[in-house]
Amino acid sequence: MKKLMIIGAMLALTVGTYAQTQWKVDPYHSSLNFEIKHSGISMVNGKFTDYTGTLTTQGEELKDAAFDFTVQVKSINTAVDARDEHLRSADFFEVETYPEMTFKSTKIEKTANADQYKLYGQLTIKGVTKDVVADLYYGGKAESDQGVKIGLKAEAVIDRFDYNIDFDPTAAGIGKDVHIKVHLQFAKQ
């Protein structure tokens, strides 16, 4: 009886493993963007250009999916070299001490709207981990001779002070809320 239970457990584990689909972010068709208020009158846009990410789904479903992203913070790009160097310094991201930021999902919930989800996860910046909730939009799936790909978009707002990015503590010149908009294309592995 004990052998039968072990075989049954192994079979269940094997079936669960095969039901998973692995996806890898396609950096040529993805972008990690942000914007933050400047001087209370305009927005500064930027992006990170060096990152890796995976998505694990149960079959093709997103509701039980798992995201795992790592961003090289020194890849920050606001199109102004002097500003980018300042953002890499101890005043902001302190990239020498904290070279990476990460995001790991904890849960995905389908909303009442078609192809829209709530993405819950933990974002780590400068060694500080906080729970984040993002709106996640499923853009669809495409199949070609280059394989199977899916498109997603995620949007969230975080408070930079939560992550010890506290240059300009009054937020008079640099806003506290960072609007994140991520466009993602994943390739099936």
C-alpha cells in the first residue's frame, strides 16, 4: 500500500510538472518604463534597458502564473547622461551597493473585465521589499515560425520613499509617486 501511495504521489507531481508552461521575456519587444513628476509641473520619463524575466503558467492560463524579474539598476536611462549618473548615485539607487531590483509575483487574480488581472508581488529596491499590486492586461497570443509569444502590459504606482529613495524629502522638485508601465512580450520555451 505504501508503494502504491508513493507511485501515486510521483505521478501527480509529474503530471503537475508537465502542465506548466515556461516563458522567457523577449527584451527586443519589451520595455520597463517609469515616470515621475518634476517641479510639480511636468513629468520625467525613463526606462531600464537591462533585465531578465520569466513567466511560468499552468498551461496557457495566467491566473496561476508566476513572474520572476531581475533588473540591472545601472541600466537606468532618462536620455540625460548627467541625470542618469545622479540616479545611480547614493542619492537615489546606490547601484554600487544595490545593483539589482527584483519582482516576484505572489498571486494573480482575474477581474470582471476580459483579459484583465490584478498582479500581486514583492518588489525589492535597495534591499527593501514591499508588496505591490499592479493592473495586468493580457494582449493576446501569436504563433509564427519564430514560436509562440504572448503580450502583456502591467501598470502600478509606488512610493519611492518606501524604498529609501529619499533625495528631496519634501518631494517639491521630484515627486514621491513613481508610475510604472511595463510592456512585455514572452516567448514560449
